[in-house]
Amino acid sequence: MAQAMRRVPSPSPSLFATDGKSHPLQDTLMGVTLVLGALALVTAMFHNLHLLSSWAGLVGIVTGGYGQFISETTRERFLLILGLGASALGFFLGMAHGGLFGGVLG
């Protein structure tokens, strides 16, 4: 006997959550990490902005690490890794150009 198959509607596609639930804390950490990573990477191209680059990179690494710790979806993890990579690169270049306190302390 043929049975009718009912299709259960899938949750609406979301830009940040693939499980259909909202993740406000994870989304916020992901956005902050991406913004700080972009800021650190762009300011790392200028030698005189090493303070901004190194501090933005350091804070981006910390927020991205915590975001990875509490992330729940693959999309969050993917974007956090992009932000972490940009933050780390900006941090390392900022450290090479003068560091966190270059010229301010001592």
C-alpha cells in the first residue's frame, strides 16, 4: 500500500545559524572577531599604526578563541577561523613593527 509522504518544512535559511536556532552571543563574537581581524590586518600595512594593529589583533584572537569554544554551527566556526587568521596576522605584523607598547613604555 502506497503511503503519502509528508514533507516537513525546513526552517528558514539563516545567514549565521544552520540549525534553525538563533545564536546571538556566538553571532556577536563572530562579528567582533571579523571586524577586529579586518582592522588589525589593514592597519598592519602601516608601520606607524602598530599599536592599533597589535591591540586589535590581540583582542580579536581572544574573542575568536572564546567564540570557537562556544560555537555551535559550522558556519560560525568557519567565519571565526577567518577572523582569527586575520587577527593573528595583524597581531604578528603589529608586533614586528613595534609591539603592544612600542615607544610608550620605556
